[in-house]
Amino acid sequence: MDKIISKGQLIFGIAIAAYGIEGLICAHRGLSVGGVPWFPESVFLGYLTGVALLAAGISIIVNIQARITSIVLGSLFLFYVLFSELPQVVAMPKSVGIRTVFFEALAMCASAWTLAATLRTESSPRQWVRVLDKLIESGPYLFGFSLVVFGIDHFLVLALIASLVPAWMHLGMFWAYFTGAAFVAAGISLIIKRMDQWGGFLLGLMFLLWFLLLHSPRVVAAFRSHDPNAPDEWSSAFIALAMCGGSWICGWYAR
């Protein structure tokens, strides 16, 4: 298991780099994506966001200045959560879609900060460094709380979740219930620090299977049909991949 969850940093970095490439494509084609990752309608800001995410992903992949990159990346996702998504959640608190985007971004923040915590260097006596260490140690708790919300929301839209299950897998409603329960169980495991390494490992495996079996075929289909909603399909796939990496990062942190 350790050999698998140790790949969390690599997978998370690949997902972030993929966000960046998607951002550059969206900026070049004048497209925008609401949600995670956020690509603004402004072409300049779109290119800037794409370059920043691509650079962050490469830094995490090659493990050069990965700690500081992860801290900054997590902070940027947190700013996005607080200043872009929180007002929408307050305005429409019953919207599962808006709430999902909020907690997806929070989970990205949590993944980046947890990664930074796993890459901790020798501690410094400076007060601000100790405060920063405490901040990034909140990563697994934020990730776990996001998972619990995902699980609860799954139970609120079971029919929609079941409809996304490929027909060849059958038992769509069963898988909808199963994934909802898995989210809640893994989230609680991370929060209370009981079986959290196993929780992160199994959840990451579930997200990886989602990426391969559910999202990848939809991305290919959208690309072949020139679907105008293709960027949303790309984003959904990369979110699943990033959540796989984040889950394994949390599992690695729990060792």
C-alpha cells in the first residue's frame, strides 16, 4: 500500500499540470470554465491562470520547490473558495451543484496543503513559520470534511449519480449508494484519524477507477463529437485524478 499512496504527489501534480494545459487551450479558444479549475473569460487572466497551474504542476511532479508551491497553490484555491464560491453558496445554499464546486475547490486546497505537510523541512523557531505549519496541518481535516459533504450530497441526488454509471456496470443505484457511503466513511476516517491510511488508499483507488472507467470515455466522446461542453468534461476528469492524488497524499500523511 505504501508504494501506491507514495504516488499521490505525482498524480496530483499531473492533474494540476493538466488544469494548466486546459487553461491555455481555453484561453486560446476564448472559452471559460466555471468551477474547478477556474478559467476566467478574460484572455489575459486565462493565459495567466493556465501558465501558473502548469508551472505549479511541473514543480510538484519534479519535486523542485514543491513545498512552497503547494502552500501557495493551496492558498490560491482557498482565496477562490472564499471570494468566488462562498458568496454563491450563501445566495443559494440548497444548490447541490454550487456546493459541490465549493467543496471541490476546498478539497484542492486541502490536498495541496497536506502535500506541503508531508514535505516539511526542519522546523524554524520563527513564529510565522509555526503558524504556517499549523495552517497546512489542517489539510487532512478540510479534505475529510469535504468528503463527508460529497457523500451527503450524493444521497440527495441518487438518481443523477446512478445515471452516470456506465451501462455495462449495471446496478447504477447500488453504486450511487456505495460511493456516497464511501465518501462519508473515508471523510470521517481522516477527521478522527482512525484507519485514515486505509481510508485514503481506498478512496484514491475509487477515484482512479472513476477517472479510467467513467470520465476518460466521456472526454474521448466529447472530443470526437466536438462537443462545446468538452472543457467541462476535461475538468471533471482532472478533478477525479486530482482527488485520487489528494486521497493518497492524505494516506501518506497518515503513516
